[in-house]
Amino acid sequence: MLNGKVVPGSTVAIVGAGPIGLAALLTARFYSPAQIILIDLDDRRLEVARRLGATQTINSADGKAAETVKTLTAGRGVDTAIEAVGVPGLAGLRAERDTVFSLARSQSLSDASARKLVRELDLLEARLT
């Protein structure tokens, strides 16, 4: 949270609502962001995220998570993007990776960091196939 500069009033997107993503959600709440948006493929996990304090949840199965986030944030995007995907199904991996890349603003996740994350997820996908 410190590296992502989560501060009161900021907007946070967490991709992945598994144990790590939910832990990130609970931790982010300590910093009082205005919005915490959870993105996942599993509606049951998203319901848990809502109960734990996510202000919005997005099911990314349709591949339009980035568009939805932009709508929720009036086109600004998020201040901090947290990747907590783990090892989902391969179809979801690419969609969620693309979401992280397109949501992050330069002050929260540098372009170089985003590209590194994309490469790491591509390598993970290659190992799983």
C-alpha cells in the first residue's frame, strides 16, 4: 500500500478477489481511499469483496473491466492498481493482465513496471500451457 501511494481519497483497483486480493482490500481500507474496486471472474468472490468493503466490483469475464473502471472513475482511471491474480484459468489470466496494464496510471505503476508485470504473466501463462 505504501509503494502504491494509497492515501485518503484515492482510487484503488485490485485485480483478483482471492485470498491475496481480499487481504489487499482489507489493508487498503486502513488508508481510507474513496473507492476500492475489485475485479475478478468469480461472482462469489466478488460478493465476499463487497461484504469486506469493496465500493465497487466488476466481473471481468466480458473483457470490459477497463472500460467499466473508466466509467466508474469519470475517465480518470485509478491512482493505484494492485495485481493479485495468482493462477486463475488461462483465459482469465490474459484478460486480468490486460486490465492491470490499462488501468494503472504512471504515478502508481510505472510503464516499465506494468510491462514487467505483463512479461511475468506471459511467462506464467506459457509455463501453464
